[in-house]
Amino acid sequence: MKSLRPRNLFILIFLIAGIVYISNTWSPSSYAYFLKYHLGYEDIKPDFGEARPVRSDEWAVVTPMTQATVNNGFERFNKTSLYQEDLRINYGLPIADWGFVFKPTMWLYGWTNPAYAYSFHWFAIFSLFIAGYAFLFKRFGASNNTALLLSFSLYFTGFSQFWWNEKGPLVAMFPWVIIPFFLRIKPIWQLLLFYYAAVAWLLTNLYPPVQISLAFVGFAILVLRLPKLFKLPNLAFLLIFAMLAAATAALYHYDYLKATSATLYPGGRHLDGGGVPSRFWLSWFFPAINFSWSYKDLIGINMSEIGSVGMYYYISILLVLNYRNFNILWNDPIHRKVFIGLSIAFAMQCAWMLLPIPANIGMILLWNNVQSVRMQFASGVTLTILAFYTANVTGVVFSWQRLLAILITAAAGWLLLKYPIAPKRWEDLTFLPMVAIAYLVARKKPHLAHTSILMASLIFGALFFGRFNPLQSAWPIFNLQDNLVVDYLRKQEKSNNNLLVAMDLPGSTANGLGFRSLSHVTPVPHLDFWKKHFPELPEGEFNYIFNRYSHINPYPALHPSLRQADSLEVPINHFLKMKQALVVSSYSPDLQRQGFFSLEKTYEDAIVLNGWGGWQGEMAERALEIKIQPPLPQPIEWITMVRTDLPLNTDNEISALNGFRLTLSGNRGKMPDCLSMIAVDKKTGERNLIVNPPSVPQCESMDR
């Protein structure tokens, strides 16, 4: 029996991996974080890795909106939502409309359990990434094996992994937009495939900052490798089909784009270049300097935001290039054109990231729509091609002297850049033995020098970035059984005219579970809805708060307000009858102490307290008594809330339903002179004194 060729063996292994992945309904989702810390499902965990709270764009937005689309029967408008919003938004969802033709990774939805469809989507995205970039690297002279190593190296970088479960489709589908022009088929079929791939790219996930920056990379690749495309009449046909693809995507997203363009966020953005800190571009060459092995960021920035396309491959290649052969690169007109072209493209991208270029100049390439940090992936693709192409043409010299230079440079990068801020974090140094082993391989087989360096860099990247996303079964995402908390939420929804008004259900998670919920994410504003509920707000203030992409957060505040550019809070008492605490003049000094409260938020005219009480009875029988000095002129309103930390931290002795929030208004946002709270079970008469924080004096138990 003949042995399989390496290429066929790889394909076979890839197919087997896909079967295993999809049969287990695996995904890169961090949704288990929401299930555990917001709903109390302690036993639902990833099969590998851990759920990341920082990936809330996925577990609180994209995945719940996918759930909502499934629950809505794949219809365009979300009938399960309070806002009845259009689901044709920036995130590609499996809506059963004509756009579904352009979402091939979602074609299993409607045919099988959505858990399998969700898993297939993510494995397909991964496959498209690896195969697509490998194809592009081959166009610049890489062998099959080297192209795959480069593709996996690009996959195991900070930007790819930290943004994967939300922006994965963006980066994975890009190569397929330009691949058709390299195929040996008739020009009309090239153009038709280009049209289809471009529309699919724009409909599966619409995020202009990444797509515009990658389109520039695609343009550079085509100019350098297929210049005939930019000669008449080919250029005319290319522009026609490009405009058709853009028009098709615009037609599909017409209502969304029209509504978004009039918003303050994101429609009001007009961006200058520059502002990427030096530690970011240094992490291209020293990829682990900004985070620890356990994915704790070390420079005080959101973990995803510090992800760059960093590889030790770049610095290693720079130190082992055979500079004596540089004339081969320079004297050959084709090599020189590619080298200069890639260098210019990379320099332009660096300039936009690092220099304060005015938006009106960036507008020429539409870069005024690209935040400088969002140029990271596109610039990484350019740099990877440039580094490989240069090394492949000139060759490398992997002598012991060059090895020593790599070891010293890598160690110096750690010592100068990471040791001062994290002296106990030594993970960067694990690259040193890896590259030393690569040298031992190359010493015996010099023709493998380039490959061995690339492999050492890839292994480092896989170890330090490949653990970020978990292997999470999608089964509980789409087939969740109710627990105590979810059952409580369903009762709350039913008792409030089929509207769930619950706090701390982030993003669209409540609607993803099937609730008609006040908390939600609305990609376009619903100004008429909010005007109906807050007609007293001045027009300017109203527009500033509500005219934006919004995470809507119900909260026991007195007025609507903006938390951040994409998040607002609305007063919960406009949508739910609040409980009123009974103000008492005295209480028994013999009460058992159970529970605790603390100050959560301060406003100009109110404060919000967060706590838990020692209630044991039914929710309807729970009451709160308060003694406070000085007395407040307005009633004291409070509401029960889910606190999944209570059973987690008390070995399930305290229920997750024992939490509460309370608003004290009319005291100019100051804490009272003294405050005592008593949790009361009206049915049994049992009372428990809730413990004060040290900063808040407790009122005397009996009047004197």
C-alpha cells in the first residue's frame, strides 16, 4: 500500500479534526462565563481552556444575537425583542433571506441542531483562514509546508486570537476575495467568484476598519503579483464587479447603514492617524512583552486591545538574512518591485498607526474610518509577506554567531521591556531554547534553516496565544435547561406584563435566552421608543444619550445617562414597579446579623447601594426595613437582583436570589449620617440585620 503524500495526509488529518470538532459541537465561545457568573450554571465549562470575560463582544453580543435569530425562526425582524429590531446588522446572522446565499459558513442552520451549525461555522472560518493565507504565501514563493507554517503563525498571534471569536470571519475570509484572480479559469469566472467572495466577506461580518485596511493589502498584492489586472480592459471589469459587490452589500445593509450614518456613535467618527504606543509596535518583534502566561495584561489596557501580529520570526529573520545576497533581491526587476512595493505598503501602514496624519489625508484611502490600532492585522499580513519574501530570495545564514545574536536580542527585549514592569514574568525566555533547537536542526540540515526558525516562532506563538480561546461545546448555548435563576427570571417577566426588567444581564444575553428584555444591544437607536418614555429630556441631552449603538442597562438611577460611548443606563422604575422599603424609627438590638451592603454608585442627587440579605422565604414575601438619619424626603425604592457570587462563595448556603439594590435619593448624593437595614420575611416574621460597611455608621437600635 502506497503511503499518502504529505499534502493528502494533511488534508486527511484536517478532515478528521473537523469531524471531531463538530461532533463535539466545539466552538471558541466564552459564553460559559455568562452562564456561570450571571446565571449560576457552575457545571457548564469549556472542555479545554477557560471562558474569557474580556470577550464580551462575543458572549454578550454576537452569540446571543445568533441565539435570538434561531429563536426568531431565522426571520429578519426580531419578534422576540422589546425593540423589534432589524437583524440585518454589522454582525452576520443566519437570517433566512436572500443574503443567506452569501453566508456559506452558516448553511447548516435550519437543517440541524443549531449547536452543530454554530460549531461548523467556526471550524469553517478556521479552515478558510489557514487555507486562504497559505494560498497567498505560495504566491510569493513559499512551498506547501512553509505556506502552512506561515499561515498557522499568523493565526497564533495576539490580534488573531484575542479577537477571533468575534472578528474571525473578517480576517479569515479576506484572502478568498483576491484568490479567484490567481486561479487558472476564465476571466468571467474569476470576476464572478471575486464578486461572490467580496459580498460574503462584507455580509458575514461588516467592520469597515479591518476591511478597509485589508482591502489595501489586497490591492498591494494584486498590483505586485498580477499587474495585468490594472490594465484596460481588465481594470474596467475589476472596478465594475467591485462596485457590484459593494452595491450588493450596501443594498442588503441599506437600512442599517442609513440609520447608523446619522448616529453619534459609530456614525460620527472621523479619525486621524497615530496614537499607537511604542509598546504595541515593539510587540511585533517581542510578542509577549505586554501580557502574562495567564493572559493578564501588564500595561493596564483591555487584553484584546493590546493584541498585535507579533512573532519572533520577524526579529529572527532580520538577524539571519544573508545580506551578501541582497544584490539578488535588488538586481532582479521582479524581486525589486515586490520588495519595494511591500516595503512602501508597510511604511504607509506604519505611518498611519504611528504618526498624527490628519483625517482629510487618510480620507484618500478611506483610512479616516480606521482607528490606528485596527490597522494591526493588515500591517501584520504585509510584514509577514515582506519578511518571508526577503528571506526566501536572499537566503539565510544560521551560524552559531547568528544564533547568539538572536538569543541576545530576545533576552534583551525581555530584560528592557518586560522585566521592569513584571520581574517575575519570564515566559518570553522560553523562545531561547526553542531557537537553540532550531539551530541544532539547521546545523545538520542547512536547507531547513529558514523552516526551523519559522517553526520555533510558531511553537512559541501556539503556546502563548493558542490557549486564549476555549473549546466550548455549543450544546448548552442552544439547548439550555432552566435552573433556579432562569426560572426566577421567567416568573419576573410574566409578572411584569411579559417584559423582563433585570439588571446585570449584559448585552443581548437576555434576549438570546428568549426573554422580551429591556436590557439589550441595539445596533441602531430606537429614538421613538425612548422619546415616549423620557419626553422630559432636553433635545440635545436626549440625542447625546440615545442616538448611538447602545448596550442598554436597566439600573435603579433617577435619570438616563451614558456610561461609555456604546453603553447607556435607563432608570429601572420607568419599566417596573419598585418595592418600597419601610422606614422605621427603631429595631430590636437582638437581631441576628446576616448579609452585607456597600456603596456602588454615586450621583449628584442619589446614591445606589448593592447588597444581600438573609432571606429564606419566597420572593413575594421579602421586605426591607430601614432606619436612616437624616430622614429622606422621598420614598426609598429597592429591587431584588441576581447575585451568583453568593452561592459560589458560600458553598451554596446563600441563594443567588438574595441580592438587592437600593436607591437613596434627595440627599445630594451623600451617604446618610447613619443607616441600618433589616431583611424581613413577611410570612414568618423573621428579621436579620444586614451588616454595614465600615464607612457607614449603623443607627442605634432603639430610640433614646
